[in-house]
Amino acid sequence: MFISARRLRDLGILGMNKRNVEYINRFNPRRLYPLVDNKLRTKLIAQKAGLPVPDLLHVVSAQYEIESIEPSLRELSEFVIKPAQGSGGKGILVILDQDDDGYTKSSGVKIGLLDVKRHLTNIISGLHSLGGRTDVAIIEALVRVNPLFEHISHEGVPDIRLIVFKGYPIMGMLRLATKASDGKANLHQGAIGVGLDIGSGRSLAAVQHDRRITHHPDTGVPLTDITVPYWTVLLRLAARCYEVTQLGYLGCDIVIDEHRGPLLLELNARPGLSIQIANDQGLLPRLNQIESIDEFAPSLDARVEYAMRHFAQYDPQQTTQPGGPKSRSARGEAST
Ligand SMILES: Nc1ncnc2c1ncn2[C@@H]1O[C@H](COP(=O)(O)OP(=O)(O)O)[C@@H](O)[C@H]1O
Ligand SMILES: [Mg+2]
């Protein structure tokens, strides 16, 4: 690893063992896992609670449904197919367009109906799913990149990961798809992680494959001066997932649709630890701070406000920070 053990300690970096034993085991009751380990269930409970999600178009659970899927697909010009029990971007097929020659993937590559059917067959047979269990395929509405993000996203919609501890959003990261990640914003697929200031949604630092970078490898755009729009809306959406799931240690993935704004994409009961590298900050000090609060703040607003105040890394009075972005992003300011 390129960061010394001493530095990891100084930053209060949470390691895998401690995360599993002291946070996931303590705050995420096992019986609640199915709610988030299955994207279909997550979507349904989120919808029931009034949280915005990408529209569900079809659910495919048997081979005979795949044989007769063509007319249903014909009605859709764009869609996304994913395994309900997938993770890490595996098995996600993003289709941007279709015509007589076939279906266009986010990379621009064209595939045929047979490829789509084979993909669906693979999904329901469990190829991409946790433990190889048989699965169902979700076909959902394509989320289109918000114009505010167009200059930084490449071949896919960025997503925002927020870690929510006991209902408080404590750390955030923007993930950008790259050529390598094939339209998916998953770090293991080669996407970029950009750490975000909880107080403002402004970028702090960026990593790809756990290595620090300053520019988007495909577009050359600098990653240091990004402000995520709708920042407080995102924090509130993530914080509400605590009430909805009762999971105390949660990773919320949110995307921003061109027309609909922030949408909840998925929830994770075992969120990864790289977010700390992207933020150049450890989770431990923030987890400890939340645990030290005597009384749980039942109000969503109070929790979001608390997090924004205590975990802000930018001084709102100042426009420049040592080592940070040199100026405020006009785009972000207009929209947050
Ligand atoms: N409906 C969608 N529209 C556009 N892109 C999507 C959609 N669903 C997923 N993606 C892309 O795929 C990535 C992974 O999707 P997600 O649902 O979080 O599954 P996983 O559990 O595999 O991470 C997202 O970060 C996004 O970049
Ligand atoms: Mg995800």
C-alpha cells in the first residue's frame, strides 16, 4: 500500500476487521440484510416510503419470459438491466438506444437481441449474484447524466456514495465512470472516487484503483473543482434511509437524473472502505463523534445540519483552502 501504517492511524482510518466487528455486526441486524442485498426489495421499500428511485420497467425471473421479451424491449428506447442480487457493477447492462441494427451500450458498442437475451439468462441463472444463487433481472429506466455533470462524466452516470451512521451522513464520495469501467461508477471496475466535503459537496481529493489522481484519465478534466449539485437534498435522502431500513451503518448510492434530480440507486449494508482514501480522512473520528452524542436526534433536519456543521472541511468564510480547490464552482453554487 502506498500510504504508511502510521499515516493511516493518524487519519483514523477504519480497517476491515474493525468495520465488520464493531460497526456492521453491532449496528446492522442480520435479519435486515435481505432488504438491501436485493435491489428489487430495496426499490419497493424505498418507493413505499416515498423516496425517489429510477422507475422499475420489468422484472424477469424465468426463461420463458426471456423468450418473449422482444416486444417489451421494443417499447423502450433506453433501459438498464441488472441482477437484483448483484454488486460491484457486475452484470449491469446500460442501453442508450436501439434501432434495427440492435442495442447501443454506453460505450457505443452495438449488441443484438440475442446478446441481451443471453445476458438475461446469465442473470437469472445467478452468474453475477451473491453466492451464485438464482436471481431475477431488473429492467429499469436509464438515468441520464445531469448537464451539470456532463463535463466530468464519461460513458456513464456518476453516483454519489454516502456513509450514513445512526442516521447521520458522515462521509461522501462521488464516483465517476471511466472508459475502463464501461458505464458503471464502481471503483473495482476502474471508476474514479472523488472525496466530498460533507459541509458543501465540494471535491477534496480523487483516486482511481486506490491511487491518487488529479485529472480524469479519459477526458483530462481536473477533478479538484467539482461541487455536487443538490447537496443538502442528497444528504437528506441518504439520512432518511436510516428510518426506512433501520440499518445503523449504511452505504447509500444516489444518482442525479437530468429530469428527476436525486434518485436512490441502491443501499449497502457492508459499504467499502476506499471512501476514506478518496477523502484523505478516516471514518473513525466521525463514527466516534456520532457515538458520543447522548441523545439521538429524531429530526432528519437536525441530523443533516449536525453532520454539515461538524464534518465540514471548508470554512464557509474562505474561498480558498490550502491544498484544496482554488475557487468555488459557479455551477455548483447556482444549484445547491
Ligand atoms: N438506471 C441506471 N441508469 C444509468 N446507469 C446506471 C443505472 N443503474 C446503474 N447504473 C450504473 O451502474 C452502476 C452500478 O449500479 P448499482 O445499481 O449501484 O449496482 P451495484 O450493486 O452493482 O453497484 C451505477 O453506479 C451507475 O453508474
Ligand atoms: Mg452500487
